Amino acid sequence: MRIRWMAVVAAVLVVAGCSGEGGEEETSTSTQNHYLSLGDSLTVGVQPDESGTQQETPEGYTDVLYRTLKDADSTLQHERMGCGGEDTTTFIEGGLPGCDTRYEQGSQLDEAVDFLEEHEDRVGLVTLTIGANNFTDCVEGLAPETGSRTELDIDDVGLDRDCVDDGLERLETEVPVIAERLTEATGPQTRIIGMTYYNPFLALSLLEENEESGGDDEDSEDVSEDLPEENADQVAEDAESGVADGTVEIMEDVNDSLTASYQAAGIDVADVDEVFQGSDTSVPDESDTGMPVNLQNVCDLTWMCNTVRGPDIHTNLAGAQEIAEVFREQVR
């Protein structure tokens, strides 16, 4: 039976309220509840700034989710432990430049386990977003995690299959380790929810189409707006060719692996890919762009189609809100 968020909060308050006869300050501390968010750049709101440089912002899906949950529990504190660039290996072992100094215990996983063991019954929710960075370097010529905008030449973009195979192997062996350690560090009052990923690289099919048509997107904020009207009927077909098509099967394997590992450990799954409608290649009759549903969602909810700040794989605020809603449905 699904434990609802309010039931979790109530259980935490009961345990905390019976923990001793401390004074007012001790009681306040003991009744403070926690939401622990773990993972990669999506958890810390990384977005490109006006120059295209990636920066952490307070607009990650975890921030949106926290503000919603705090409405139901004013004592709730957000332990924002994620770090941009983390993959499954560095999440376990540490050592990622820019992230390793954040964790006194050596890695994000060790830090999370230490936090969970220290706070015991006072952690009602843990969200986990990890695995996509096993593959970001596998799309050559895009460099989405370099921290600054790159001039994208679609002719240079390709898939490194050896990189993909290595990423999948690490995903299949390391996510179960992560899941096991987190579940062992939590009690029945703590809900852990992992997530699947959307496929930002679907947008590459639009860039391919734009180049084939000779479009000039230099002055446009959104490359999807430059799509010639006479070519709109071919967008869905083009989305199923080239690099974009190659990433579809990869993301299916990634999400299948994540889901299987989480479910095997008793961890619930927020199906983010379903919200992005990653497999829906239909073109709505009322579409103004001629784009399939999945491509339209990528353009609307990420920075991939923005040629001023992007292309960038991260969600914008609208995308963060959509992901937060998937998690919120899980904890209701």
C-alpha cells in the first residue's frame, strides 16, 4: 500500500514528539522533518544563464517539490545534496571535480547514508536522480556538461557506441548498489523515489532539419520557430533518423534498467519520460510547428531548442515544474 505524504509526516511527528523531555529548543529540533534530494544537475536546478554558462539555480524540480511539500509541513527542511555532473560511479566513489569537496564522507552516497543514519525517523522523503551522466559524453560534438555554451555543428554530432555500452554496464551494476545502501539506511517511515529520464537529444532532429533547409537561426531564440512551413510534414520522419533516432533506443534501455533496479529494491519510480511523452511521435492537428509531441515537449520544457542560451539538456522552470508534479503524485 502506498504511504501517503501526510501519513509519513504524521508518523515522523509522533516519533519525534515522544523522544524525550527536552526544553523548547530541543523539542523544536527534534520535530524538524527532512526531505533529502540526491543526484545530478537536475536536482540542483542547473540552467544556462544569458551567456549560456551553466549555473545552479533555485528552480530545480526538487526546489519546486519542496515548496509544495512545505505547504503541508511547515517544519520541513530540504537537504539539497545533489551535484551537477554526478554519474553512478562518482555518486558511489566520489572524486568528481567540483563535487567531491561538498561531501565530508567522500562521496554523495556516503554523505547521504550518514545523513539518513543520523536523522533516522526524521526523514520522510528521499528523491534520487542518477544515471543520465553515464551517457552525456556519448553524444559527441554537443558537450552538454562543459559548463558553457558551445557552437553546435550538427555535422560533428555522433554517437560513441563504446561509451554507451560502458554507461549501460555501469548503470546495471551500480544502481542496485546505490538502491541497496539507501534502503538499508532508511526505516519504514522513509519513502524513496527514483526517476526515469527524458530524452533531450530528440531535439537534434530539428537542428538537422534546419540545416538541411538552409535556415539561419542566429537571430532566433528557439530553433523550432525557424522550421520552414513547407518541411513541417517531414519533421516526424526526420525525428526517427540520424543521431536523434539512435538516442531513442539508448534512453529506452536506460529507463528500463533504472526502473528494474529501483523496483527490485522496493523503491518507487517517478516516470518522467511518460510526462515528456518520449515515445509519442504523432503530430497534433492543431500544432503550429509541425513537430511531433515528444519533440515539442523537449523544446517547451528544456533549453535544447533555445539558440541563445542553448542548446542545453537541462530543464527550464516549466520542465522542473512538470517533473516535480510527477513526484508529488507519488507522495500524495
